[in-house]
Amino acid sequence: MSTVVSDEKSALDPSSRFMKLLVTVIAVSMSLYHMYVAGFGPPEAIIFRGTHLMFALALVFLLFPTKGGNSRAWRSYDMLLLALGLGGVLHIFVNYEAFTYRIIYIDDLTTGDKFWGVIMVFIVLEATRRIIGWALPITAMVFVGYAAIFTQVKLPVLLEQLYLSTEGIFGSTLGVSAAYVMLFVIFGAFMEKSGTGRLFMDFSMSLTGKSAGGPGKVAIVSSSMFGTVSGSAVANVMVTGPITIPLMKRTGFRAPFAAAVESVASTGGQIMPPVMGAVAFVMAEFLAVPYLQITIWAIVPAALYYLSVFFAVHFEAKRYRLAGIPEEELPKLWQVMMVRGQLFIPMFVILIGLVLGYSAPMCALVAAIACLPVAMLKKATRKDLTWRTPIQALEEGARGALSVAMACACAGLVIGSITITGLGIVFTQIVIELANNHVLLALIVTALAGIILGMGMPTTPAYIVMVALLVPALIKMGIVAPAAHLFALYFAILSAITPPVALSVFAAAGIANANMWSAGLAAVRAAAPAYIVPFMFVYEPALLFILDEDQSWYHAVWPIATACIGVIALAGGLFGWMIGHANMVQRVLLVVGALSLIKPGGLTDLIGFGILAAALVWQSLERRKAPLPQTS
């Protein structure tokens, strides 16, 4: 299982043995350092975050050299940048006592402070560009440039904010990468090396493989399990897609739809508890709540997402009479659990640890350490392990965390610039005025912004920018904070399947040999109910288990039930099937009834159930007469 972020570039492994050994030593040391910190506690914030950044910079400039820079001159340039990056962090470490006692924004910066401040801004932008492309660095340059040129903030004050405080490069976002994301990426690497990927696939196939559209449902189940650990849509597609997409095509799925299913299922892993990839830890930091609370809020939205996709596959299979995988080709569930079932134990370690109140990094540390011993328990999972396996897992864990680390450091430039200029308050006022105090308009603006931002950058920085600029406006308009944050996160994630820049769809289309635009439109259609789910929990916070003081947990049952029925009916209307083939009028009835159920309220629920009942009775009466299209 790969643990890279969605649009991370491919690393170029060094050609010489010395450089390969150097990369391995640095990467393994990085993982071991963070595991030690998780077990015994971190040092001062800026020391911990600075060390994390130094490791990341070292690996980025070694693994992502200047384009076309194989010559000695270009490699010298890379080494110079690396030395400058390390120097910028070490400048803080060496003068840490002086920085501790200085009065921020009052004491003047030294010439060295100014020099290293400028250098560090440039180095962070360049390292981020190398690993995730131009989108986030350009965004950061726009905000830094705005602060430096168009406001009254003096350049030394801006440099102090970005470099010498915990409000810029070394801010809370980098802290989340160092304290949380790193450990869970290491955990994902150990899971991969222990053979858990094979368990996920076999488990999914044994559960859903033989049903109508079985391969599509296998993609949904397996990708949800992969995605919650890796937090990367494209990484999920590249791991599960080569297996599920050919299976879907073999059983009759059209190539664009097969690519759509895999990409949509892989994308949803980022909102799937218990791990939720990387961004959930950032959300926990922003909301100042335990990570377990984030997973509780996310359970129902994630379930609604996958429920809608599951029934989209089911109805598509029914409509075109697509069979499942032949039973003789499927693994038996009891055999899967007997042979590989013990590999689920590390996942349960995290769940139980979080419920008992242990910190998320500690749970991830214990789960990662447990992966290989658990794999040693059975011969089938033990045979692929060697003495190199722990080293490989530690190295891949460090490599997998690089894009998140650099994205968080670069996002710190954005957050620092917004904070020092007060731009967040201005933007909140602009959004409120544009929406004219209409919550729905503000939500639509936020949704469009999330999709646009997410087109060019990974989910984590896209969400961070939205929190800085748009989420405060939603909260000021009366939306509860968890719903506002999850709304922003949801649409930052959906950008991965929304044309024109739908990265996970493009990856899946390449595997399926499908037209990218056809696959993109099919993905939007398959995930159509998922675009409505965020609006549902904003207007009905009970879907997040957020209840009034006089309400108990059972008050959430009815909204959850109507929401589930609504997304199923909406999928039926979009794909032309419910209990039988649906004509155009029936499809309209299903969609209208679904939207009525999705909107909270007793009257709308009554209207929705009435419309759905009429559509179902009509379908029941005509079920035997309705012609079924031939298999495509």
C-alpha cells in the first residue's frame, strides 16, 4: 500500500550505492526518531518541528533532484539548497535560548535572522514544488506577496511571523505532520509489508464478489479499508485498481464506469474512520478536540458516501444484468480469516487504544510495532518477511510522509500571512456579504472553492486554506464548527473526482484504458449523492451525532435513516433502477423523493416517503413488463 499524497511526484532513486545508503540511513533515522518521540514525549515545539522539517528537506533534495540535473553541477546545486535548508533550521537551534527570551515583534531582527528567514521561505517553496508541483507554492507566494507589498506589515515583522514564530513555517500544521501524520504513515508502511493489502482484497472479494456487480463492490470495500490508512486517492487507485478494474471490465462494466467506481471508492478513504488519512489530525488541531471525536463525527458522512457509491454500482449492475465473479474463483471468508485474519489486529489496537483514551500517536506506534509480530503468527503471512522488512517499512514510512510534511510547512506560509494581515477576517466579511446572509449561498461558494483549491494541491493544504479563509464565515453564519470543518474537508476531497483536474479519475482511467473525460463524468454521476451529503449534515447536525442538550442519541436515528433511504433513492433515480427498470418519469419521482428525504424536516420526510411509495408501487406493477437493456 502506497502512502503518498494524491499528486506527489515520483522520486528518483539515487544511482550510486553511497547515495542509496545515505537515503536509507536518513529515512530510517527519521522514522525511528518519530517513533521514539511518540513513546517518550516530544521536545520543545519548534525543536521537534524543526527536526521533522530537516529530515524532510534532506530526503526531498536527495530524492527529487533538479529536473534534468544528473550532472555534477546540478547535483551541487541541489546539495547547496539542502545545506541552506538545514542551515536555516540550525540557525534557530543554535540561537534557541536567545529566541526564547526575545520579545516577539518588539526586539529587532539581526542580519542573520533576516538572511535565514528569506532563505527558509525560498527553500520551503522550492522543496514543496519539487514534491507536489506548483499549485501550493504559487498559492503561498500570492499570500506572502500580498502581505509584503499590499499591506502595512513591515518586511522584518513578516519574516519574524513566518520564520521565528510558531505561526508560520513551524506552525501547528507542521506540528500535526510531525506528531500525528508521520506515525500513521509509518503504520501504513508496516501494514503493507505485513501483507495486510492482500487481506483487504481477499476479505472484500469473499464478502461481495459473487453478488451483482461484485467486482465494483469489491473495489468499494477494499478501497475504503486501504484509504483510511493511506489517505491518498491516487495511491489507492494504483494499489487496488490493477486488480479491481480488470475484474469489473471482465464481468461487463464499461471501462469509463469501472474507472469511475475505483476512483470514487478510493477517494472516500480520506473520510473513512478510524484513521482518515492525514487531514483528520489537522482538523483535530484546529477544533482543539481529541482525534477520536473527529472519527465519531465522520462516521455517518462516510457511511452515506459509501452507501451511495455501493448502490450506484448495484443499480448499474442490475440495469445491465452484470454478474459477479464466479464463485469458484472467490476465496472463502472463513479461509481468509483463518489464514490472514490476524492481520486485522493492528487496526483493532488503534481503535481500542483511542477508545481507552490513549493518544493517537501512541496508538499508531503500538499498532505499527505489532504488525510484524502478528504477521509472524501464521506461515502464509510469515513467508514473505525477511530481516530487511522492518528497514524497508521504516524507509517507506519516511518517504511517504515527505509530501505531507512539505505541504504543511508551505501551508504555514499561507496561514502566517493570513494571520499577520487579518485577511481571514476580511474574507469572512466578503463571503457573508456575497451570500447576503443566505447560508445556502455561502455553502455553495465554499463547495466551489474547495473543489477549485483541491484541483491543484493535496487534500490537507486545500483544507487548511479553506479553514483560514472560508470556514470562519460559515461559523459566523450559525453553522456549528464541526459541520463547517467537515463540509470544507468533504469538498476538498471531492475535487479528486471532479473534472477537469480529477487526479484519481485520471489514474484509474489509465488503468482501464478509458477516455478521461468519460471516466470523469461517470465518476461525478456515481458520486452524485456524495455531493449532497455535506449539505445534509450542515442542516441536520444530528447526522454528526451533534445533539441539543435535551436530546439523546436515539434522536439521531430518524435523520440517519431518512438520509440513508434518500441517498439510495437518489442513486436509483440517477441510474434508472430501484426494484426494477425505471422509466424517465419514475426516475424523476425517485430523485424528487430522495431530495425531499435528504432535506431535514417532518413535512419534507412525509412528502418524500409518499413520492417514493408511488414510484415503487408503479415499478412493482410494471416490473415484469419493463424490457431490460442488453449487457454493454
